[in-house]
Amino acid sequence: MDRWTWLALGVAVLGTGLRFLALGHKTLWLDEAFSLWMARQSLPDLVGWLIRIDQHPPLYYALLHGWMNLWGDSEAGVRSLSALCSGGSILFLYGAGRRLADARVGLMAATLLALAPFHVRYAQEARMYALLTLTAGAALYLLARFLQEPGRWRWGVGLAVAQAATMLTHNTAAAFFPLALNLGVLALWAVERRQPSATHLPGLDHPGFLRRWLGCQALALLLWSPWSWAFVEQARLVDQEFWILPPTLGTVWAAFRDFNVAHLGAPAGLPLAALGATVGGLLALYGLSRQRGGLGLLLASLFLVPALGELAVSLRRPIFSDRTLIWTALAYYLLVALGLGKLARAGRIRLAGAALAFLLALDLLGLGSYYLYFQKEEWDAAAAYVARESRPGDLLLFHASWVQLPFDYYLRRYHADPQAPLPERRGLPVDLFDRGVLEPKMSQADLPRLDRLVAGRERVWLIYSHEWYTDPERLTLQRLHEHFCLADKQTFVGLAVYRFEPCSP
């Protein structure tokens, strides 16, 4: 191995260490608890539940199912799968950058990824976004090998497998990854046909390239196709109703800003984050504008097409979300690294070094802020409080019903007597997943059931979270106030706990 590879290994070790640092310190939040619940199901049941109540493909949950059998369901145990995936993506990005451009570009891009607070955060979540980054990074690396080494069928097969894995990790990637990839590769091929050897990628000039490329794409589609019918059903359900709010210029800018530097915090850190995003964006534009041979077109397609696609779909049903686009940051970091490399080759070495140092310094500040101050929903504190204060015969109500998942995860930990049954727990407007909907909304028609649940009760607890979406009229609280008086309220990050008791005469 040459010195560049040794340096890349060092960067990967550093980035992976950051992803494992304090891995279990933050509380599991609602989506992570859902991942655990799903991963505890048998694989056939898992697939059935995904189609009925979720919007994601099965690959991550299936891997987590096996991972939990090995490492348990502690916070660190379930998150370690994501941390490992995110760390592996650093090496794939280095390899892709080295083969598409040069080792310096690959190393700079890998360093930006290794220290990115946005990626560290999602490497420390029991969700599919780190796996999505890994599979997309592997596909990018295998694409580089496919374009560089004509006639090597194994790279095409590997690319098809990595592409199918990406499509089986998130449904937006199932639509936009193949679209962005094919637009970028065909743009490279068009450049090569117009100017032979312009791309310096011999695979494009190899006889039968288009046939081999279409064969690779057909194989990827074939590997993904068993999920296609479920994809259509999930897309239909999302089209009917989904929780994401319509995107604005502010949310689009925030997503781009977080790709550059996240978690600097408001209000003091926002100007620095905005400056970092501006510097990164200018470097990416410089790398794109000065890049010959169409490589910039490939990277621009992989970065921009998915975001534009999500924005276009959002005109009908909002789906734009920065975390679903996390894999596109790989192409963006390569564009930034290309810009830095162009500056250095133009003799502006000090300027390139200062720009890179500035971006990495902001990343380190963001990482410090993330580790020290970023909080997830405080289900542990809420469950500990209820476990301490509840009595036999109490009723615990959960709105929305699926918030029972993270609460129960911690309630079992803090329950005084592990052998004793937990307090009675019921969901609102229905018990957990009884309606076949992940986040059922409270309506006037659901109030009689609430009346029956609380009839004759001496003490009723309400664990109230995500009500902005599932109970925007606050019908639950209004009805409970008609039956009882409020005895206590405790507010935690992301939720509130109410205790109701009969009113004194």
C-alpha cells in the first residue's frame, strides 16, 4: 500500500472511532424504538408489517434482526450496526475518488465525510441511513472500477448488487439512485463518444459498453424486483397521507447547510454554518466548472437529481427530507474535493489548505456541540419518572399509540420489580397498530373509546408526544379534563407526561 492508502486508513479509523464514541449515551428515540420492534419480528412477519404500516424496504430491518441476535438490544448494541456501516463508507469514498480523479481528491473527500457531524449523528441511530450511505458508497466505488477496467464482468455484477442493496434500503433511493446514476453515466458516455479518451475512463471506450451497462442495470432491477410490488403498495399509502411538511427554501437550505456542517447550534453557530456551506458550495461549483471529461456531470447528477426529484414529488405529496438524501453527500464531498484539488494545481495551495482547514474546523466544532448538547426524546427520564410515581391500578395512555414502543423499552428497565406486571397500557386513538396505521389521528369518533377506558379510574396517566400531527386539535387533553383534574405535569424533550385524578368535591 502507498502512503495515500495508509492515510485513508487512518482517516477511516478516526471517523469510525468518532461514530462509536459515546454510542449508547443518548436515549433511543421513537423511530429507533420502532426499528427494534420491527427487528424483533420473525422475517415473514417483518415483511408483512412493513407493507402494512411502514414506508421502508426490508434490508436494514433484516440485518438488524440478525445483529440483535448477536449483540443484544442495548442502545450501543443496536446502534453499532449503523456506526460500522458509516465507518465503512469512508473507505469506499476514498477508493471512488482515487479512481475517478486521484488519491488526493479521494483522501480529502473521505476526510470531509469522516468528520461530518451530520453523518456521525446518523451513524449513531438505529435507522437505515448509515447503511444507505454504505451501499451507495460501495456502488460508487464499484462504478469507478467498472468504468476503469473494461471487460472485467465482476465489477458490473458487484455494482448491480450494491445498487440493488441501495434500492432495498430506502424507497426514495429505489427511485432516484438508478435515475441519477444512469443520467450521470450516460452523460459520461456521450462525452466520450464525442471526444474519445476525454474522460480518461477506458471502460467507456470499450466495445459494447452500452450493452454491458444495460446488462448491469437489468441485473440490479432483477435483484430488487421481489420488493417491487410492496414498493408500489407503500408508495400508494404514502401518496394518501404522510407526515412530512411541504418543503420551503428554508428547509432546502438547512439540508444543504447540514451536509457541510451541522449541529453548530442557534443562534451563534448559524452564521458560521452558513459561511461553511457557502465555502463548500463555491468549492463544489469550482470543481464542477473546471472539471474536464464529464466527471463533474456524473457527480452533479448523483448529488442534485435525487434532491430535485424529491422536490418534484413534493409538489403532490411532500417527501423532501435531508436524511433520505444522506447518500448524495458522497458525490458532493467529491465535488468539494475536486474544487480544492483544482485550487492546489492552480498554484493556490495556501488558499486550498485554508479552505479545507476552515471546513474541518467547523466540523470539529459541530461534533463537539453534537456530543455535548444534542438531545433526543427523553423517553428514559419519562419512563423512570412514571415507574417511580405510578401505583397499582393506574392506567397509562399513549398518544400517539406508537410512542408506547420507546416508553416500554425504558419502563421495563426502571420498573421496581422485574417479576411484577407492568401497569396497564393502552394506545390512543387505538391500541398499537390496531388500525394498521403507524400514526393514527385522533378524531371525535374516537372519544367514546377514551371515555370507556377511563371510566371508574382513580388515576390516569397520559404520555403525550407527536400530537402536532396525530392530535392537532388536542382532543385527548380536552376530554380528559372533562373527566378529571390535572394532578401533575412533567415536560421532557419531545414529550409531556400528565397525571389525572378525580377532582376534589
